[in-house]
Amino acid sequence: MFNIKLFKVVLMAAGRRTTTGKKQESRDVAADLNDAYAFFNEINIIAQLSANQMDKQMPAGLNQSQFGVLNWFVRVDEVATPGRLAKAFQVSKGAMTNTLSKLAAKGFVNIAADPTSGRRKLVRLTPSGRQARDAAVAATFPLLQAFLQEFSIARIRRQLPQLQRIRDYLDAARD
């Protein structure tokens, strides 16, 4: 659940003002908070529905959690510790270790000892992992083509910067 401070900052980031007087301000803030809640509620529902649809498109043996890790390596960095990945996905180290073990068993990641530390492990995406990630992305293309029949790509492109700005804010504010 999102807190009031988060709503206010998101509203300010969106450029909305609520400084028109005490009574008006409290009504505006309440309405703004309700609208901000509705905004995040819609995002959560969209995330759940789209993840469910994409799960059905994943190549055999690959789930959303595993795909997310493979995609992270393509998008963010080529090497990471299990702890860094757990933090990035906001899951426990045990949950991430489980996901990484399954990916390693499939040959999608390589887990090796960190040469600079006796205890730490380093995880790297393998070429097979990259191929699995790319196949998973390609498997979603029919869903995306159907989506684009309903929604203008031009409008989506206009919305992307604001969504990325919100993601950046939430990412920075999570700690």
C-alpha cells in the first residue's frame, strides 16, 4: 500500500498544485490522494493482468520471476551478486537464491565464487540465458500486436517518459 508522503511527492512530480486556500486545499489534497490511489491501483491491476498473460506465453519451463532476472541482466548489468539481485527485485536472498539455482540448472546463468571474496558469489547471464530471454520477449509479440490494434503507439510513446519518471522516483524512494 502507498503512503500519503509518497502520494504527495508523486503529485508534485506530476506538477499539480494544492495551494489555493485552507478549505479548498484540503478538498483538493483529498481528491488528489484518491486520484493518485486510483492511478496506482490501475497500474497494479494492469501489472497483474499483463504478467498473467505473459506468463502463458513464456517458453516451457520459464516463469515470470526467472524471466525477470534474465531481463535484468540484459537491461542493467552483466554481472551481479545474489544480494544485489534480491534487493533489485525486493525479495529475500533465499527466494533469489532459489530462482538463480533454477536458472543455473537450465544453463541460463553461471554462478561462481567471487575471486575477491571467499564468501560472495557472482552471477552472470550465459548465451543460453540470453537466447531464452530473447525467445520469451519474442513470444509476447502476438500479445503486443493485439494490444497495438487497440492502443496507439504514438500515445504510448508520449506516456513512456512520465511512467519512467515515476518508476525512477519509486526506485529511489524504496530504501
